[in-house]
Amino acid sequence: MNILVVGSGGREHVICSCAAKSKKTDKLYCVPGNAGIAQVAECAPIGAMEFDKITVFAKEKEIDLVIVGMDDPLVGGLVDELEAAGIRAFGPRKNAAILEGSKAFSKDLMKKYHIPTAAYENFTDAKEALEYLETAKFPIVLKADGLALGKGVLICNNLEEAKDGVKTIMMDKKFGSAGNEMVIEEFMTGREVSVLSFVDGTTIKTMTSAQDHKRAGDGDTGLNTGGMGTFSPSPFYTKEVDEFCKKYIYQPTVDAMKAEGRAFKGVIFFGLMLTEEGPKVLEYNARFGDPEAQVVLPRMKNDLIEVAEACIDGTLDQVDLQFEDNAAVCVVLASEGYPVAYEKGIPIYGLEEFDKQEGYYCFHAGTKLDGEQFVTSGGRVLGITAKGADLKEARANAYAATEWVQFENKYMRHDIGKAIDEA
Ligand code: AMP
Ligand code: GLY
């Protein structure tokens, strides 16, 4: 089969690595890709939102399957466009990707189908939101309804902060049209776990659990980022938690989407909070997490293309999804100053080491080639990933491998997976 992956980050690099290994793959393409992806796939300079160009490219290259990695094209309806042109695509259609594309939609869905989540209200009017806040309990959480690069969530400790938050989201439109509507929800406490799953419209099969580290600095300080590192599995995701989630969260979500006429095919990412009252949904995403995919997919024993096809064909019930009984840790190497301002174009050295070692991976996120030389081209540059027999070994291996790579403004967190010590 000829496969095309859409996206340009570390997630798409790991997806391409899996696709390259599949016995079903003849030729692998990626748009727009990055310098690391270009080592395993043929990349073309087409943006992920250039639907017409992607469709023409897919026809021209006789693509049998498109895998859409990123949220924006999914929410924008790329899968629908490809299908309309007769091209098979893995990922939810627009009417199902709304599960991630609108937080107000997903909260209403959870309420209607009794799926555990934080109490909330939706607002389309800033004045009403402000009135509601006058009698609310703090801290409280404000969320822009639409996609906001993972930055549209504000945790407010008091009324003043919350009023500023409403202004930021709904009046100043800091997150653009994502802030036309807003969710105000109860603040929850507990451990966060990410669970990714394959879904074929009816059947859901969950992957091994993971945990992300969203803040820029050690000890969960600093600004929110796209994710500074992950580990998998989460020791806090016990068998009991899994059983509860299967019964009250995972299958009910898939059934709810089907009942709404929005059958979901692709990956549902459950962002969970393990609260004292039990697991609750923080958010849904309609795709693999980044950098969750970097620790989950290398541990998957199945052929990714076979699983993707089963999701499209509605035969996921026949797939025996299996993961290695080990662990993986991913430490993101970022450019100093991320997520605000940082220099790009800086030469990266030491990448050849990863070709020599089994169980170590260097997934590229923001890199490009300057002649023959890899240089930085983004905030998150590389996702250094290693496996180990257990989490502690995987963490030690991943941090050892971060030393193999040098670039001038290299920045990373030093406490990825520290929570493991408390388990
Ligand atoms: P989200 O994009 O919805 O996952 O939110 C980003 C981050 O904000 C989450 O990973 C949590 O750390 C935090 N968060 C979101 N909603 C809540 C909530 N209701 N209570 C506490 N923290 C939250
Ligand atoms: N790592 C969080 C996300 O992909 O949304």
C-alpha cells in the first residue's frame, strides 16, 4: 500500500516510523513532514490545512491510506474531503472530530450520557459568564470552546483572575474564534492520565496508559506547553481504574457518539483526572497525543496499518491489541525560551548515535535540513525516547540519551517521570 501521513511533529514521526515498519507499506509519504520524518518517508511541502493540494497529491501518488495526525485538519474536515475523492483515510470525520473541536459539545455530550466529568456551564455571552462567576467557587477553570493549540484553558484562583480570563477569552479573543463560546467548569484535583484508544465506530480498544508533563519548567512550573515529556505506562492507572473507565467512560463515549449520528472512527484520546470520587474526563482529543504517541506506539506489538484499516472497516473487534510488558519515557528537547520566544536555525549534533542503539528513538518535532546539517526550526525540537524493563530504567535510559544530542540553546525538564518515585 501507499501511505500518506499528514502532520509535521514528533507524533507524525513516530506514526511514520510505525508505518515504515508495516509489512503492508510499499511507499510512505508525509506532508509537510520534517527533517527526521524525511529519513523514513518522502516529504512534500504541502500544509496540513491545504486540503485541495493534499487530495491532488494523494491521487497523484496513488495513496491507499491517509493517516491524519493533527487536530486542525481533522476538525476542519480533511477526512471528509479525502473520502469524497474516493481516498481511504484514518481519523474521524468532521462531525465526530467535534469531540475535540468543541469543548461545549463534549461537555454537553458527557452530561447527556452521564459520563463522569467536572460540573460546568457553557456561555456564549461574556456578561452572563461574568454574572455566573460572582457566586462561583474558586479555583475555577475557564476553557475556550475551540482549538487553541492546547493553550485555551485558564485556571483562576479568584474572582479577579476569572474576570480577566473572561476578558482574555471572550472579549480580547486571545484564542481567536475558539473563544466565541466558553466553558466554565469546576476545578478538580488528582493525578492526570492519558489513555489513547482505537475506535471503529462501535468497538473501542484502549492502548497502554501514559502521562504528559505540560508545564515548561521543573516541578510543573512555568507556562503551559504542547508537552515537555511523557512516560508509559502510568503506575497510577490501576486495573480498578481501567475497569471503571471501560464501563463508565470509554464505551459510553463511543456509544454516545454513535447515538448522536456522529460515529467516531480513529483515535480517541481520553484526558483523565483520577479524583477522590473516581476517574473523570478532563478532555477528549480526536487523535494521538503528542508526545504521548512517542511512548505508546513504540511499545505496541501490532502493525499500525492493520489496526488503522480495522478501524476504517469496522473490524476492530477482531484485533488483539497488544503492548510490550516494559516501559518508555520521552524527554522533549526544546529551544531555550519555548513556549514564548526562541532562536531557530541552530545546528544539532549527535543524532547518528540513535541509529546504533536498540530501544532508543529520536523523534523529530522542529527540525529542518540546512544543506546536509540538521538545524532547529521550532520550539519543541526532538523527543528523546527510550524503553526500559520498567519506568525507572526507561527514565535513566532516556536521560542518558539526551546527552548524546547537542545544540546551543538546548532546554529540557529534568523531572520527567519523577512521579514514578511516588507510585
Ligand atoms: P485540557 O486542555 O482540557 O486538558 O486542559 C489542560 C490542562 O488544564 C489539563 O491537563 C489540566 O492540567 C488542567 N485542567 C483542565 N481542566 C481542569 C479541571 N476541571 N480541573 C483542574 N485542572 C484542569
Ligand atoms: N500532549 C497533549 C496533547 O497531545 O494534546
